[in-house]
Amino acid sequence: QDLKLDQAMEIVNTIERHGHRAYIVGGSVRDKLIGREIGDIDIASSATPAEIMKIFTKVIPIGIEHGTVMVRHHGESYEVTTFRVEDNYRDYRHPDHVAFVKDVKMDLARRDFTMNAIALDQAGNLEDPFGGRSDIIKKEIKAVGSPMERFQEDPLRMMRAIRFVSQLGFTIESSTMDAMKAHIHLLKKIAVERVAIEFEKMFRGPYLDKALEISEAVNISEMLPVFDEQPSLLLKYKLSPLENFAELISYYTFQETDLSVKRWVREWKLSNKTANKAEALLNALQLYLKSGEIDAWLVYNLPETLYQSFARVTGLIYQMEAEEVYRRVSDLHNALPVKNRKEIDFDGKALTEIYPARQKGPWIGNLLNEVERAVVFRDLKNEYNEIKEWVVKWHPPV
Ligand code: ATP
Ligand code: MG
């Protein structure tokens, strides 16, 4: 914990030694004050990207125009950003203009919430011009400056406020909350990919129930793809922390038959990877529903990397312990006679030898599928001659 900050402080010290000002800022300072595990550490500095690149050898320019470079130090990455102010978010996406400034206080003023607007210097002192520390003690999320203006400037901050509620269990300060109620419609103007990042963090949070209460109070559903047409969806089912979008999609889509994975992915602009995971999870949920038990076939068809996800979603839907579901899945996995299709000692070519007169067609796939199932369930030994006999017995060539 403190070791992580100490390592980051070495970068701060180095920048200071070169005659610039530097601080640790943002989420890591907040989390240290809360006593929460620290994530990525961000550094803010009066040095320009060019100056930072002269000071350090391992630097990756990741957003020079916004003043950000990535410094590598002892195997860790740190974003070092030049003190800056932003004005006029006319398109609600990007500041029209970024200006570098010399004073850390001006940089802190552009940040979203008081708890995120605290800087830690090399001597361990806090720069806290907006009373962030006292809001952390009060467990309050409070906009820096005028909440109305700050949400108009960047409506994504409203979604961020809700995800912080979910992660920290804090409440939202009342004037900040009022501004959210008044401006929530502006969230529609934000690129959906940015909303998705915050939304995913929201439903991972341990205080999700609190976040959902606020979501309802500010009517956020109407601003979110898919939920906008089913505003009750967010509260209809008991939602508890899920790890990622694929899990969330399978959870909802399984229970609401008029939803589809395709629609989620299209409307939220999610990746193919997420789509594939969601489909695989949904498929497993449907197999479970059909057979009434978690069986070898389900486990055989579910990618191993999704076992934990399946356990979480199934646990949530059927109110079972996810741990128990996971144990059942991995026991079945360990007992599988084959782990995938390639291991099956039989194929389409073998079939055409048994039925030389038949034309190629879907029957091949269907029959191979039957074989596969029988092998997976151990009704049939995974051995070429045995499989051949079995096929001939059940489907005698005419
Ligand atoms: P996490 O621990 O989840 O990363 P974080 O507070 O570090 O939380 P980031 O998204 O990493 O959140 O942003 C880093 C910092 O940048 C924030 O603490 C805040 O000071 C500032 N920030 C981020 N997004 C915004 C925004 N939309 N408007 C204003 N300031 C922002
Ligand atoms: Mg962060």
C-alpha cells in the first residue's frame, strides 16, 4: 500500500530535483485517505511532456496534446500529466482547449469531485483547496465548484458519481445530487463507450444497491442504451456485483427474452470479445434451464475461462452460492473424458466411409454432435472402433 506510493514518490522527487513541481493526485490519494486499496497512481506536474521526456528514459507519449505521458519505473506505469485547465466542452466530449498552467491548485479545480481533487507532495503534505479530506470523512461525493456548471461541462461526471457511490458506499452531497437530477438528460450526449466504462465499474462495486437507489432517484435508466426502453430493468431483478459486461448481458438476456446479446453489443458499442463471452454464458444458462442440472455437456461447451463468470451469474439468478456452482463445474470439468471436439477419435471423414452413398449435408454435423454428446456423457468410449459400431448400430446404413 504505502510501498506503492513510496515508489511513485520517487518519480515525484526526481521531477522536483529537476526544478519542477510534482504531486501524486486523484484516485490514489483519495483511496489512501479512505484506507482503501490503491489502484493506478497518477502524477501531476508543472513540467511539460517534453521536459518529462528529457528527465526519464522510459517514457511513452500517450496523450501529449493533453499533457500526458507514461513513465515506467520499477516495472510499474505512471501517468504524468502537466498541470492544466480545460475550457468549453462544446461537444460534451473533449475540452475545446487545454492550457498548461503553473499552479497545482488550478489543476485541482478542473477535477470532478472534492475527494478526487487532493494532491500529495513529496513531504507528505496535502494540497486540498476544496475540502476533499473533510468530505471523505463525511463520506460525501461533492462536485468541485458549481455542480450545475461542472455537469454541464462534462455530463459523464454524473455517471462517475454513481459509480463512486457503488465503489465507496459514499452518499452524494445534496446540491450535487440536485444538479444530477436537473442535468441527467445530458448524459445522452456522451460517447457511449465512455459511459460503458463507468457503468461497468458501477455494477462491480460492493455498494451497488446504494448506486441503484440513486440511479432510480435521478432517472438514469432513460439515458442508458437498452435500459432506456425498459426503464424498470435496472431494478427489476436483484443485481449484485458482477465482474464485467458479458456477465451482466447474459444475466439480463437470459431473463428477458426480448433482449439479445447482439442488441446489447450494438447499442453499447461493446467488443466482439464481450459479445462472444456473453453468448457462451447465455448458452450455458439455457442448457442449465433445459436439463435442470449443471451437467457434463454444459461444462464441456463452456470455455474454461468463463467458469467463474458462469458461477457468479448462475448464483445470482438461482440464489445459490457462486462458490458451490464453481465447485460443481470444476468437478465435472476434471471428470470430462474429452475437453474438446479435437480429442474425439472420430470425424466427418469416418462418417462418409460408413455411408458412402449419402450426399454431404447437415446430417453429418448432427450425427457428430450425437457422438460428441455420448462420449462426453461417457455413454460411449472415445475409441474409433467403438464409436463406429455405435453409429452403425443406431443409424444402420441402408
Ligand atoms: P479509479 O481508482 O477508479 O481509477 P480515479 O479517481 O483514479 O478512480 P480516473 O478515471 O482514473 O478515476 O481519473 C483520475 C482522476 O482524474 C480523478 O481522480 C479526477 O481527479 C480526474 N478526472 C477523471 N475523469 C474526470 C472528469 N470526467 N472530469 C473531471 N475530472 C476527472
Ligand atoms: Mg485512476
